[in-house]
Amino acid sequence: MEQQKTNTKAVVSLTLGILSLLVPFIGILLGVISIVFGRLSAKEILQTGEKGKSLATAGLIFGIIGIILTVIWILFALLGIFAFSTFETEIQEMP
């Protein structure tokens, strides 16, 4: 009995998707690459019958969530910088 091979691109998609959740700033790039690998592996799995469809789906979902979280994190950082610089200016203008 022959064991089915797991699609390598699906494993890469899952790995990069998880990393996109954990690595700030670079998470956007890792998320995009994860999404691309997830879509490519899903198409390959349909054609070849390999295992790993759930890995590809999870990588796709983690990649999307990683992009969203990174964008939110960057927006909060920019908001904090803007709020602090405005507060500092107001303090300096006080008599």
C-alpha cells in the first residue's frame, strides 16, 4: 500500500502563515507569500490528489489574518507616534 505524499507548497504556506502572525512588519510580506503558496498548492492538490488541502487552507487563513494584524499593529504604532508628538507640542506651548 502506497502512502500519499503531502504537498510541499501546502506545508510552506502553513509555515509562512504562522510566521506572518508572529513577525511584526515582515508579516505583510510573509502573509502575501503564504496566500500565494496556499492557492498554488490547492490547485496542485486538486490535480495530483496529494494530501495537504487542510494545510493549504490553514496557511491561506493564517496569511490573511497575519496581514490584517500587521496592518492594525502598524496603524496603532503610527497613531501612538502621532498622539505623542501632538501631546509633546502642547506641553511645550504651555506657559
